[in-house]
Amino acid sequence: MPGSLIAIGDALPYLLRGSLVTLIVVIGAMGLGLVLGVPLAVGQVYGHPALRRVIAVYVWFFRGIPLLVLLFLFYFGLCTALDINLSAFAVAIVVLGLISSAYQSQIFRGAILSLPEGQFKAARALGMSDLKAISVIILPQAIRLSVPGWSNEYSILLKDSAVTYALGVAEIMARAHFVATRTYQQLPLYFAAGVIFLILTWVGTKGLRLLEEKVRIPGYSTHGL
Amino acid sequence: MEEWLYIQTEVYPALLKGFWVSLELILPSAICGLVIGILVGVLRVYGSRPVMAAANAYVALFRGIPLVVQLFIWYFGLPYIGIYLSPFTAAVLGFALCSGAYHSEYIRGALLSIKRGQMLAAQSLGFHKVQMIFSIILPQAIRLALPGCGNEIIYLIKYSSLAYMITCIELTGQGKILASNSFKYTEVFLMIGACYLVMTSVAALILGRLEDRLRLPGFEHHRI
Amino acid sequence: MMPAPILRIENISKRYGKKDVLQGASLEVNKGDLKILIGPSGAGKSTLLQCINFLVKPDEGRIWLDEQEVHYAHKRDLYAYRQKVGMIFQDFNLFDHLNALENVRIGMVKVKGMGKAEAGERAVMELERVGLGDHMQQYPAQLSGGQKQRVSIARALAMDPKVLLLDEPTSALDPELIGEVHAVIRDLGNNGMTMIMATHQIGFARSLASEIIFMEDGRILERGTPDKIFNHAENARTRGFCSKITELYGER
């Protein structure tokens, strides 16, 4: 037992630096997912039928294929084939971001659809163009309603980021495995990694709950989406 | 021509083999996961206080720790205390325990959303607790939980690819071997991706059908 | 000599925290009686009915059915007793996943252990009796409030109860649907069913009750024939309540 504690203690700084890598991957992917997810959602709700089709296929593709396969496809396949020089770290962010954009688009879409129709009508009645109505009236409300979905998305991305170890990204899992195979303290180190993930999940969801409180509009329930 | 031959003699048999292994991983994991989920979900609502606390702790742990870490614990970690599992066993164990935790969330939510009046009415007819849970509560709760649990099964199909990381050579693993040998990464992984798309789409279709068959007035879901 | 009461309730009390919701309520019900509980909301009518069926466990008090004391701590006694005392709820509580026929049948099959076919025949009979022969395949979500309440009465009757408890059976209904439920209850009364009913429907209470029981603050304040309670009440509170409610709901 002391041996395992010593091993964890020795490895801790190294693992914690890994959690920084993990967090950058997660935040990068969430940001990319947000930037792509919002227009995808707007397109899917208000867009031309052909556009909706295309978006639906995009969502279907990224939600239907395992992360690991997409990582391999992008890193070993597409990057080489298209002669793009991207690090494993960058590919990890891009792939997780693309997948997240598919999921986030569905969160936003649900939020937009849950808004009463009168909101759009009232905006039009004030003489707003459709684009203006969407960006000024609809999106600010929809994004507020999406915060609980985000917090869910964060914890999913956090856990999924451990898969990027398969590309050699030096995140928590990769580091835990690296130390484990050299010290033969597998169980303690994987547990340590698990605990770090638990803490990161907890801190992140707490933070997002605070955000949720902060952006809440009185009389607006953000639960039950 | 050469391409075609390569696909016929190398790709096709390897992928088929991998596909079967994937199915062998997914089916028992899905079934055990559901059973665990229903059981744990019921315990989390109707269990005694310590049982409830234990079930909640299980769920918090298995939902909070990444599946990869869990798989590593089962496969690479357990030998540390003298337990050796085959990659296949470790994968099924990991999948079932993890998805059971997620299923239990949906079951629990559904159980809690059933109105108290349903229970009062059953009691007033003279039902005892177990009868009431099985003939009144669960039939309603399962209908309510079905969309969530269905999604969970689709996740499981995708996450079954992680078995490759603990050296269980299923569809993704076969793909990786093929691609490393031929350097045709893009083609091979697109094909693998297509296989998973077929699996997830077929599963979604079947689950949708099941939902339609079990659909009752008053239990409609608005799918997002 | 008076026949022994079919149901005897003695000194039932219930408190939630510091609030006494029921203080020593006693009641004797003879076969064929229709006792009607009236009183303001929060008087304890609903709690009393739920205590009689032990859906709420009374803190004190004893209950006899057919001169047999009910030992509700014994699960088997409790379940057997509940089969003999039917309950009608304000908000129906039909089983949402079962159609009308299955709702009526399930108690017979699961609790009484009857065969499905036999229970089904009986269920059809009960549903026809409450005028729902054409709605047997419909689910609760497809029925009107009045229809739901009639299904729930059929469900209770199918268990062959000796006593039926009705907890404001029409208060969740639109006014135009109250009549159909009242007609069923009236019919039951005429056929000799023993009932205890809480209601605000004064006209109905007046025309059918064998005894009216006025409750307030968890106590039974006064009881008597409809004529006595409505025209010659002794207690000032009873008189006050009766005049107010007659004004509100009118004579009918």
C-alpha cells in the first residue's frame, strides 16, 4: 500500500500537467463545437430544405461513428492524404470539436424549437429582418436554455478526451499508463487518473451551474430540456 | 483491379471477423447493462437508505470516470491484485457496468416521474409492493425510459470500439491492423466508419420501432 | 335489535409534524348507508378516508370490518382488507399504461388471482354497468374526466368491495360531467352499496345521504340526517358552512 501511495505521489505533478492538456483539449473542442453548432442549429431550424438535409447528414455522420474511428480516420488517413501537417493534439481538438458540434447543434435546435412562436412574430412585428430576429431575439434566449445541455456536453467531452490517448496526446490517461507500465503500479495509477477525472467533472459542472444561475432570466426555467 | 482483389481477399474477411467480435461484445453488454440499470434504478428509488447510498455511489463513480480508464482498470489494473481477465471479458464487464450506471439514471428518472396516485390506486386495490412495482410502476417507467435507454445502447455500439485499446481485436482493431499493413488509412477507416453507421442506424431504427409498438396514448415522446 | 355495523371506526387520529389533521374521528357504517362528509378544505375529510383504507397510516385508532378488527401492521391482513374496501380518488388515478378494460381487470387478475378470461368478462360487465361499454379499449389519456371517474368506479366495483370510499369524486370534473358520475353513484346507492363520500355537492348530498357528517379542523363536529344538518343544525359552525356552501353551489 505505501508503495502505491509513493508511486501516486511521485506521478502526481506529471499527471496534473496532463490534466492541463486534457482541459485545453476539452475547452478547445467545446469552443469549436459551439462556433459550428449554433449556425448548424439555425440552419437546421430555419434553413432551406436542401441545407437541412445536408446538416442532418453531417449530424448523422458525426453522431454515428465512434470517436476512436474518427480519430484514426483524421489523423492517420485524411491528414496524410490531404497533406495537412497537424499534431495529434490539434487533431484531437478538431475531431472532438466536430463531434461536439453535431451534438451541440441538437441541443440548440431543441432550445430554439422550445421557444414560443410568438417571440419570432413579435420580433417581426417590430420590423426586424429574419436574420436580426434570430440573432437578437431567438439566439440569446436559446443559448440560455442550452446551458444545462452544455454542462452535460462538458462532462461527455472530458471523458471522451481520454480516448485521444490512442493518438499519443499526452493527457491524463496517457501519462497514467506511461507511469503505470514503468512502475508496475497499474491499479493505483489508473485510480488516480479516475479520481482526477471525477474532480474535473465535478468542478466543471459546478462552474457551469454557476453560469446557469448567472444568465438566468426570472421566470425562465432552464431545467427539463 | 488490384484494389478489388485486395478488398475481396484482405479487407472483407477481416472486417467480417471484426464485425462479429463487435457484435459479440455489444449484445451481452447491452443486455447485462440494461438488467443492471433496471435493478440499480429500482434500488435507487425504492431501496433502503444504505442500499440507495451504495447504488448512488456506484452510479456517480461509473458515470464520472471515463470508460477508457475503467477498461484499463479491469484489464491492466486487476492483475495488480492477482485477477487476470481476458480482453474480451474485461471489455464486456467494463461496458456492462458503465452502461448499467447510465441506464439506471433513465430508469430512476422515469420511476420518480410516475405520479403518486398510481401507487395509491394500486394500494387501494390491495396490491402488495412487489406486485405494484412489477405490474403498475415498471411498465410505465420502462416506456418513459425507453428513449434514453435506447440512446444509451447506441452509445454502447460506438464505445465498443474502445475494446481495441485493451487489445480486444474487434471491428476497429481489425481496421487498424489492415490499415497499418496497407497504409490505406483513409479508405479502411471510412469503411469501418460506414460499418458503425450501419450498426447505429439499424439500432436506432429498431429502437424507434420498439418505441412505436409500445407507444400508448398519454405516453408520447417528443423527440428532439 | 340493530344489526352490527359493517364498518366501525374508532378514535382515528393523524398528525403531520405539529399539525393535528385528524383528532379522534369515530364512525359506524351500516350496510347500505351512504355517509357524506362535508366541511371546508383542510377539514380532514380526505385524510379520514385515506386512513380508513390505510393509504395514510393513522397514528391512533382502530377499525373493524364485519366485526373483525383490522390489523394493518400485518401486510396480509392489510392487503385482504383493502380488497374489500374500494377507493375512488378525486383525480381518478387510472393506470395510465392500461386501457379501460385492463384497468378494471388488473386488480382481479393480480390481486385476486382470477383467470384473465373470467376477469375480462367481469370487467366488461362492470364497464357496461357504468355506461362505458363502447370505451373499453380506450386509454386514460383518451377519456374525458367523467369517463375516467366511471372507469375508476368500475375498477373498484370489480373487486366486490363491501364498502366504497369516495374522495370528492366529482371535484376535478367540469360541471357538465358531474351528472354522469352522480348518476352512477346514485344507482349504486339504490342497489344497496355501502359508501362513505366526501363532497361539496350539497344538492346531491341532500337528496341521497343517509347521514351527513360535518367536519372541521380534523374533528367531526356534528352529524345527522340531511334535514337536521341543513335546516336545524345545532352547531353554529355547521350552520355557517351550510349556508355558505348552499349559496355557492345552490340547491340541486
